[in-house]
Amino acid sequence: MAATSRDGFLEQLRLPPNARLIVVAGPLLGEHRTDDAIWNFELVRVLHPNCRLLVVGDGPQRQRLERFARLVCEPGSVRFLGQRNDLPEILQQAELFWQASESQTTPEVVLQAMAAGLPVVASDIGAHRELIDPNRTGWLAPVGSRADWGRLTDRLLNDTASACQIGAAAAQYAAENFSVERMSDSYAKLYADLLHSKR
């Protein structure tokens, strides 16, 4: 289903019109620590009862994560949307993006969220430090630190002006550093350097 408007999107998911959406996305694998995101979310939901967590993606951990969400979270507050081809539209309806992964591969989904102008809270690992300048283009939180995730998320949810400012800076950074044109130029330079080194 396509996310065409916020009201329509919320209605399709049977969410209240005042729902505030946090998105996590990616393969449901152990290294992506989606269970951390679910556990962190329950703390945030206590502070912000109208928040909902949308989990986009699929994988071998899905059934276990769904059981975990039923155990620790208010029923219906965590929605597993499965594999989707409309992630950009979903991101447009959200207020925050979380990436709790400990994988050291630069995650394309974080760049997608930044390009959509979403403030990102991500685990403090090398791959994320290359993308996020804390308090300017997003926030970094220690892996597994529920208190830090809750504190940073609460700050962004309470200060919409700051969240918008960070989202705009993130979008600018993604456009300037990871646009198709910029990436094409980088690959062209890499190939030229490789050819030169073989001569």
C-alpha cells in the first residue's frame, strides 16, 4: 500500500490521528538489534503515549521479535510492516528514525532517512559516526543504552523546532555527500585512480 497522505496512512494502519511515528528499518537479523529498539521504545511510549513504532523489513528474527513486542509493549503500539517497497513514503510520515544496529556496514537506510529530512538516533558505532554529526545531523547513542536512547528521543519529541532543524541539516548533508551525481563522480575518480596506478 502506498503512503499517500498522513491521514490515509494512519487510517490504513488503524492508528490514531495523533500518532507520532518512529521508524526502524532493515533486515530482521540479530546484529541489527531490533529487540533493543523495541525495548527502548517501551520507555519512550511511557513518556509519549501516542508514539508508535513501525518496524519495516523481514527476516529470520521476525517471529521472535513479534513475541518480544507482545511481551514488553502495549498491544498495537509496535507494528511490523514486513518488507516494503514504499519506505520513502513511510519515512515522510514519521517524526524520527532509529538505527540500533551494531553492523559496521554503512547502512543505506540511514541515508534514506536523512535524505527524507528525518532526525536520526543511531547506535554509536563507526559506520554511523561517518554520517552523523551529533546535535547537527542527528544523534548517537551507546549500543544497548536504553536511558540514552530514551533521553535523546524524548528531547527531539519535545522540541519540534530542534528536530526540524536537525532533519533539514541531515537532508542537506545527504544531498551534498551522497547524491547520485556525487557518488558517480566518486566512482569515476576511483576508476581513474585505479587505471593510473596500473600504468
